[in-house]
Amino acid sequence: MSTFFRFFPAFSLILACAFGVRAEPRYTSALIEPINSFHNHGSCIVELPNGDLLASWYKGHGEKGDDSVKIVGARLRKGEEKWSEVFDMADFEGFPDCNSALVVDKEKKLWMFWPLLVANRWETAILMARISTDYNTPGAPNWTWQTPILLKPGDVFAEDVAAAVEEFKKTLPKELVEAYGDELAKLKEEAADKYTRRMGWMPRSKATVLDSGRILMPLYSDGFSFGLVAISDDHGKTWTASRPIISLGGVQPSIVPRSDGSLVAYLRDNGPPPKRVIYSESTDGGMSWSMGKDSELLDSGAGVEGLRLANGHILVVHNDAEKGRHTMAIHLSDDDGKTWKWMRHAERWEPDKGAAAYPSFTLASDGSIIACYTYTNKTDNPGETIKYIRFNEEWIMEGDK
């Protein structure tokens, strides 16, 4: 590719579309910071309006049981190749701060959502949010407002869960109904309890902002083992809980708009075999969701991310194995996820040599795809960090080399 097109990818993309010429595959990658002995996980990446990239993740010696865990971040200035030094993004001292999710809304406010764990258990999480309008200076954004987001799933939540439990019983062999009878009954009881159903909702994937300005912050509960969406129609002043996204163990939803105006959520499979990426659909802007079903895509019980590209194609990233996180695949569909015509691996290791997990993917203003994820090396330089990659659709279509 010529120097001109290398430095003006957006112009190259316009010409490719205008003349039906497929762009040259492009890919670049970097470790945001050197591999280290800390646990670096739950990352998210966003492009800011000025073209800078901002990544966030939690860092510490553990997860829910480590009170020193905090959210950190780094910045890649537009036009530069080296990420900044790591800086703090959120730290409630004495409490674990975990998965972070970033988004810029229609008012150009930068949001960061994360769970603050009150008692070192996932079900004690409180959903926190911070806002910044001063985020273009080097280092961390200057946060101007912060609040817990307290959701109130109502009686319809309990009714949905009870109905789903009864439907699941019809599909399970008698011996499994008997084996899980007490657990299913407890699930119905907890859904009916006002306190239990209000606590423990956590983010993992990025928020989705619809053309209307509606913000959809997908959440999940390890206590209930299914998903929910926090919805705001007033730029984050107030939030409403959607009806639950229920399946056999589908958590950590990632929401993608489709060409017909509907939404699809792709979920991690924490349920019984076969282990597959689970999907659920919404036709009312995320307020209600169909029962989750298995897709054809393998999932080892690890984070899944979905993304709609500018041309309407849908991308899904997942650990394409029924066990382990040593392989991460990027699948691409040109028919709203009905079929997956192209696939390329972002990472492939021998099972005991390394891992990649919890991908965060988003679309840059120049049409390229930017991403970050947990990168674990178990060989010559053992440790963990967050890896950043940037590529175009043609790189996926090229397939594995």
C-alpha cells in the first residue's frame, strides 16, 4: 500500500466503497504495558471524539477477594504508536473495583461503568458510574460526576423468572429436574425477593448507544446467572431495568443493533454442555428479550463481544473452544448473524502456553476495528497484560495464515 493510503485510511475506505475495490488487509498490535505479575482483566476500549484511544481494566493480585483491585487505564494519542503510562481510573480503597465499561454518548460525555464489590462476593456488587467532559488532556479523564446506579427490577422480573424455570423443567430429563429441583426453587424465591433482585448487577461488555440516544448498558448477575440491561432515555439522568435475558447460564451480554431495527445480545455460556455462544433478541429497543438459545459458535464459558460495522456486517469475538481460553476467534457475518462466512483467529496458543480472554471491540472513526483483551503468557515470560489490536474487515476475510 502506498504511503498516502497508509496515512489516510478513511480516504482509502471511501475510494474502496465508491469503486467496489476491496481494501488491503491491515493489522497492527501492541501490548498496552509490559507483561507483569498482576492480574490484568476486564478491559474496555473507546475512541474519544478527538481520535485518542482510551483503554481501562482492573488490576490487582486477584479479583473479588482482593481489596486492592482497582481500575486503571492508558491512552494512545491520535497519530502516536506508543501507549501512555498506566494511570488510575477508579479506586475505592478497601473494596475491589472490577470490570469496567466505557462509552461516549450522544452528548459527547464519556461514561465509565464498573461494579464495586461491597463484601467480596459478586452478588454484593453495586453498579457505579462516572462521567467526564474533560477527557482530552494527557492521563486520566477529569471526572465531574459519579453515582451508583440502583435498578429496581419489579414484580414482572419475578414472573419472568418463574415462567422460565417452568419452561426449563419441560426441556430437562426427569433426573435433572430432580437433581436441580432445590436450586430452581431457590432461583424463583430470590427473584421474588426485592433486595436480591436489585443487587449484584455488573457490567462486562461496552454500552451501546442507539441512534435515538438511548443508552443500553448490558449487565449480568452471577447470582441469577443471566442478563439484564440498564436503559436510559435521558442521557443518563435516570435508569430503568429491562426484563431479564434468561437462558441456561447465559451471562455478560453484548448488544448489537441489526439492520431491521431489532437488537441481538450475544452471551457467554456458563451453563451445561454443549458450550455455545448464546443469543437473545429484542424488538422493542432492549426492554424485553427472547429466551436465549445456543448459536453454532463454540464458547468455553468466557467473555463474548459483538460489534456492528459501518456496512452492517456483524462481528462476534469469542473463545472458540468448549474448554480453555487458549484460542480466540473473530467471526464475521454479512446477513445479521444468520451465517458466519469468515473467521480469523486473534490468538491461538497451545492450551498450556497462553490465553486470551474478555475481548472489547469497537469501531474507529476511520472504519478500522480496534480492540483490547486480557493477554496471558505462560511460557518464557510468564505474566499478564492487556493487548491492543487494530485491523480492518479485509484482514478477517483473509482468514488464518
